[in-house]
Amino acid sequence: MPAPATGGSQAVTLPPPPPRPTGRRHEWTLRAAARPARLLGPDGPESQLWTYAEAPLPVLRASRGDSILARLDNALPEHTAIHWHGVRVPNAMDGVPWVTQPPVLPGESFTYAFTPPDPGTFFLHPHCNETGQVGRGMAAVLVVEGDEPEPSHADLVLACKDWRLDAAGQWLPFLTPQGAGRAGTFGTLRTVNAQRAYAATIPAHGDIRLRLLNLDSTRLIMPLVRGAEAVVLAVDGVAVPPFPLGAWRLGPAMRLDLLLRAPAAGAVVEVLDQFPREPFPLARLEAVASPLASPLAPRPFAPRGLYAPEIPRPDLHRAERLSFRFTAALGGGSMGAGLPPGDPFAALLLDALCAAGGSLWAINASVWPAGEHARLPPPLAELVAGRSYVFQLENLTPHPHPIHLHGHSVRVLSQSRQENPPHWADTVLLLPREKAEIAFVAAPGNWMFHCHVLEHLETGMMGWFRVRPR
């Protein structure tokens, strides 16, 4: 059902999408392997990244109605898998070792087969040893096209990610007791599309779509556009009636699609992160004379928006309500306690696959057990497929938690400390001491539910739901 805009001088109703086309079939091979890269600059030292392709953070593109056959070949020294973040895949394709599939061991392969039901901006990453594997570069962007009534004049991906490197290009610890027990361990090098200073040209007076992804393990981003008019088109890949960017906070794993009107040739648009005390430059976009046959002219900026999403709408009157409290773990804070930072035993505690050797965080007083996913704890709740649910989320800690529910787009109904319009999302940022309400229609399967600050995930703030058939 199309949704009207909630603000602005003129309400915008998103148009319904056209009939779903019979799409193409994409056959991709994603080889998880160690590859060298010079993140510190062309004259800097090489670092050994783990990536899915020769270049870090590759962008995969498909169209609405296309089917995907993606084979993961594991050339890493440890097991892995692929989680298709934000894509409403069948549960068997969700990519969680021991929960939805066996781990893909070194030298083995696994093929993911699905047709994305929604267009939008998504990404993929492993779901075991995420601090180490994602920290080394295991992530890729997935763009599913077909949500634009009118194509934009340029479509740019801005994938934001920190790297924890020393001056010699060697990896620093991805998980530290100090970071895990607070807001996370921050990187030493900030990049966009694995570049220290990302720049591109855009057609003058054109409508430019920016797909902004926060692929970092820890950092919050507050995007700001200078030098151009801009609106939000989609949140976590799902269309919204266009609204001003404002003070939107983009936590780890969250995405925003923006539409901006390029200025005249020679002018520059800056995309900044205004969250730090000194705004950090994310991208420098220079307007150039349009290469189109008919050069674009100045005109009013009145975005139509994307096609309305086709996501099952929860029945709020009949929805079952469940509460989830995100807290420190009882007795938490002891991971590596009393051990000096360089102690080899402390390193062992922090290097276990899938979960670290201690519990610092909890959901409803339940912590994800240390060790492997093979030790599956009881589900946080048992739901019924096709029924509507409202989750009441409460952050009782002094740190932010971006909360991700696998396999679903949820309707964000309220947030007590953020003035965001109602929207769909797959990852909801809870600020310190914040409450939020989300609603959704349950899909069958076993679905993970966790904080996407990766050190929090690996030290307890993770659980799962069982959704049984009706």
C-alpha cells in the first residue's frame, strides 16, 4: 500500500511497482581468499586483506525479478559463510553456520540460490568471527535495481569502512576487552570504497543517487550533504516518501539511499560525516558538463520517490507484543580480566570463532554462549509464520546498539530519542537509554537477532527466534 509523506510542503505518495518481470539469472563465484592491497596509499605498505574478489568491497548488481546463484569458494584458513544482510531470503539461504547451514570449511564450497523479493541497497558478509573476517575486508555490496520510476543520471555507491592497521600495514587486534565492553574498538584508517579520499564526477544539474552504506564494525555516521539539495529515498534499501536528511544516525550495517540535485559544472558537492567534532569528508563530487545528448538545465528539485515497497504489512491491532531489553550481562566485564594486554591467553580468549571467550552483553538476561554456534542456546521466543508481532526494544546501557533482525524488514513505529519518520528497516539503532517499537509479519525459519556492533555480538548480545509454520 503506498504511504504518504509525513512532512514537506507537498505530500508525496509512492507509486505502486509495475508487475514483476521474469528476470535474468546471475551466476557468481565469490572466492573468499587472502589478497594484498595498499590501503595506506600507493606508496604505503601492503596489507593482507580477506576479500570476495580481487578488489575489496566489490559491488554486485542484479535487477528486480532476477535470480541469483552465488557459489562461495572458501580459500581461507578457517570456516566461513555468507549472510545476505537485509535481503528477505529463504531461511536456508541466510548464511548462519550451524543455524541455517553447515559452516563452509577451508577448501569447501556452498551455493546460495534465491530471487531477491525486493529492490534496494544491501550487502553481504560472514556470520562467524565477524570481527576478524569483516575486519580484514570480507564484505560486498549488493544492489538490486528496479525501484526507480525514472532512472537517476548517476548511481554511486559509498561504502564506509574503517580498518585497524598499524603504520606498517599490519593488523591490530579487531576485538579488545576495552572496546567490547564499551562502544566498540575503532579503526585507525577511515575509507570510502576502500579509498582514503574518495572522489567522483557527476553530471551537472543531474539527479544523483547515492547509496550510502555503513559497513564498519563500530562507527556511527551522521551524513551531511553540502553544496546540493538532497533527500532520503530509502532506508535499509526500502523506499520511503522523500524527506530531508536532517540528523539521521547511521549505525553499523545501516544504509541510506539519497537523491541529490547536482549543481552547475565546476561546483563541488561534499558528503560529510558530521558526527565527529570535526566533520569527516566521505566523498567529493565534482559537477562536470553533462555527457548526455541534451545537456541538463537548472529546474526545480521535486523528487517523486521510488516505487512503494511490497513488504507484508503487520496488523497492529492483532499483533502479539513482546519486550526485549538490551543490557550488560550479569557478572559481565570479566573477559580477559586481570591479564595484561599482550598476554597470549588474553589473545586466545579473543580469537575464538563465532563468539569470544566471555560474556559482556545480554538480551533479556540471556547471553549467546562463548564458543561456536554449534552450541545453540534456547530461542528468545517462538513465533508463528504469517502472524504480526510488535517488538518493544529497550536499551538499558550507556552505549548505542544497532539491532538487526535477519530475514525481515520491520516497520519502525517509534523511537524515543530520535525524530525519524516511520520507515522500514532491517537494523534499528537504539541510542543509550532509548526505547523503540518495531512491527513485522513473521517468516518461517530460525532467525538471528543481535547487535551489529560486532564486538557486542561476539560477547553475548545475540539470540535467535524460531518461527514455526502456521
